[in-house]
Amino acid sequence: MNDTAKEILEELGIETSNTKVLEQLAIADSKYLRDLKLNVKTVLKADNLSEKETHLLALAIATNNTNQVLVDAFVAKAKTLEATDAEIAEAQACASLLSANNILYRFRHFVSKEVYDNSPARLRMNIMMNPTLGKAFFELISLAVSATNGCEMCVKSHEQSVLEAGINENQIWDAIKIASVITSLGKIVN
């Protein structure tokens, strides 16, 4: 494995990765690895979010994308940044909850029939009422997961809620960049 691939894994605290794609990119000395290394480093040191927040957001995206290697790495890093077990669990629970919501509301949006629009979802979402992470940050994670899952209705709704909760557009943009880079990272580190 070349130095750039090793540096990506080191940056994430991953000792070994059983990924053929990363190895292939390393063998080919792909220029993409250098870009990816810089992209990961940049988003995890976001200008408008704390390091703990960036890693909890990254954890939620890794959970959403079912990438256990990245989940383990982000849990470990979040703990070093003093994230509590409750905060870590809530970031992961948020990803799970939003996956259900995103499917339901994306279906409603795609089909656009009154019968579905007027049917109650009947999904339990008590976690949203008084989140450990705070309402604003929970909504920011919800927005990032919804963007990852491609639910237009959810993205618009959560973006409005986030802004109303006092999070600014620069913070939103950082969260979306984290979601995009961690999703791309998960394609080659798994």
C-alpha cells in the first residue's frame, strides 16, 4: 500500500482495512487518493463546526451507509473528543430514524398522490422531542442524512428547522460536505 493510502487510514485511526478498492488505487498510485486524503482532512477540521461535531456527523453518515470500519473509527475518535455514549448512540439512532423517514417521504414526493399524502406515517420518533445532542445539532444530522439519502422533502424541511434553530448556512454547508466526503470515503474504505 502506498504512503497516501496509509496516511488516509492513519488519519482515521484505522489500523487495517480489508478493502480491495483502496489497495487497487494504492497500487495504481491514483491521484484520487491524494485528493481524498485532503478532502477527508479538510471536512473533519471544518471551519464552522467543532471537531466533536464533525466526527459525530461523520459517524451518523457512516452508520447510514452501513460502513462498520468507518463507524468504528468515528466512534473511537468521538470518544477521544469527549463525546458521551449517549451522544454517540443518538447520532447513530438519528441515522437509522432518518433512513425510515427518508424512504417514506421520498415515496410520497415521487408518487404525489393525495391518498399517500394524507395517510398518517405512524412512525415513533420520540428521540426527536428532546435529543441529547440538542435540537439544533440533531436537526443538522437529520439534514445531512436526508441529503445523503436523497429525500428532497426532508432536506427542505430539515434545512428550514436548522436555520430556525440558529444554525447558519456555513455550518449547514460544512455538514453537507462531511456527508459527501464520508460517503465517498466509504466506497473505498470498508
